Amino acid sequence: MTTLQNLPADRLPDLLRGMPKAELHIHIEGSLEPELIFRMAQRNGLTLPYASVDDLRRAYAFTNLQSFLDIYYAGASVLLTEQDFYDMAWAYLERAKADHVVHAEIFFDPQTHTARGVSMQTVIQGLHRACEAARGALGVEATLILCFLRHLSEQDAFETLEQALPFRDQFIGVGLDSSELGHPPEKFAKVFARCRELGLRLVAHAGEEGPPAYVWSALDVLHVERIDHGVQSIQDPELMKRLARDRVPLTVCPLSNLKLCVFPRLADHNLRQLLDAGLAATVNSDDPAYFGGYMNANFTETFAATGLTTAHAYQLARNSFEASFVDAAAKAAYIERLDTFFATFQ
């Protein structure tokens, strides 16, 4: 490929915005913008505990992961019908298209909805229908990853898996999210073993607020293929060596880390250290409606704050395709598309 070395600082944002990329860490419920929350509440005859869109936005002042989750689950309460789930996913996919995301692997939290009496069929089919429509209408490939809520029991996760299996052809894998501290990955060893037997792809949140030990457990007990977040891995030199040696992808979410006070300033983020140590780090938006930025905002703001280079931009985009759960031919096609973009960027 033709690399662009030392691209002037004023040109780098255009490169970042225009390059094709994959998003591997997006919680679809976390893409639910306040305006859509209010429209759905009105459509479904619900009353929100906020007077206006601006009033709700003002509540987005988080001090840690849990303070965010409290608002996150409240926002998701407006999702009741298949059309609601379709509309939420479609709104995200349109934003993804605008940011030149060509492939997205979308997390969803069925327990957040089934606990409110919404059926698994309603959740999955609404989301899946939007993913199918995006392929033709937007040119965005999108698949679904079902996430278990780690603050609930493993038994609850098993029951959720059983409810989802009739729709097995509509999601490609499982993940583990929600409150990290106090809920180590090994809590879910049996359900992940069952998912592995079923041929599902495996990922898990680890090392966002939790210690490096959680990353080790996700790898060695759950046998995941990707680590979601993983920024605390830098505290453990042996773990860093393993992640680099085995090319275990990290789905890093810089603006999320800033908003949740994982790093005091974006300039303090360790993304550059992870990349320079040879780790297969990627950039993602996590919960963009709550954390102030979709994919391109995560790229442009992080690069501006940390001094990442054109070479880092290429590596991050290439990592995103290599870390995706598409087949080898599709990966090669995406990387060729990326190489062409870099070679012809003016």
C-alpha cells in the first residue's frame, strides 16, 4: 500500500473522516439520541422524568460507569415495539454511513428489554431488519452481538441465551457488558462455554474500570476473541506482551473513557502507547448518544489531543477490519479498499 507520511495537521481530520473503517464496539441502546427518546415516548404514550431534550442532555454528567448506566437504562425504557428497535438501529446506521463506517458489529442488551416484558423476538427482529435494510440502502454491512448483563446472574444469562436461540441466524456472537467492578468474567464461564459449543463468536468487556486480571480471565476462562476496552492492560507488562504476540484486538472507545473519567484528559489516553507496543487496538464510539461522539468524532478529537499520526490512522483502520468477524475474503476486500483510499487521498 501507499502510505502518507507526515500529513499536515490541517489535512489529517479529512483523512480520518473519509477513510473506510469498521466499528466493533457500539451499544445500539447507547446510540439512542434524546430527540428520538422523546419521539418514541410520545409514540408509545410514555411520560419521561425530564421536561425536555435539553433537560435530558443536562443529565449526561457522569462520574463513572455506574452513573452512566443509571441514565442508559432509563433511556432504553421507551423501546417497546419492533419498529422502535428498527428506528433506533436505522438512526445509528445512517450516522455510521456518514462517518464512512462500512462494517459494524452491533451490541444489544436483550435483558434490558425482556425484563420490561418486551419479547426477544421484538428486540432481535427489529434490529436485524434494520441491518438487512442498511446493506442495500446505505452500503453498510451490519451484524448483531448479543450481550449478557454482568450485574445479573449467570442463570439469567443462560435463560436469555435460550430465549435467543430461535433467532440464532440473526446474531453472530455474544458479549459481556454493564457494571464491570465486582463482576469478573469468570462469573460467566459456563454460559460462555455453552456459547462456544454453539459456534458463536465471543467477546467481553474487560479492563475498562476493572483490573488487568479481568482481561486475563476473559482470555483464559471465557476464551474470548476480542477484548472490549482493555485500556487497563497497560498496567501489566506480561499481559501487554501476550496481547501483542497473539494480536488480540482491543476495541478502545476514547471519548467514552474520557466521559466516564477513566482518563482525566483525552491527551492522557494511552491509545498511542497501545499501538506503539504492537497491540491490535481499534477506535470505536461505545455509547455515542451519551458520550458526545460517533466514530469520526472519536478519531478526530483523539488524534488532535494525542498527536497520533497518519501511520496510526492507517493501522487503526486496518486493525478494525482484521479484528472483525467477517471471512478472509471480505477482510481482504475491505483492506484493499482502505489501501486505495490512502493511495489516492489528495
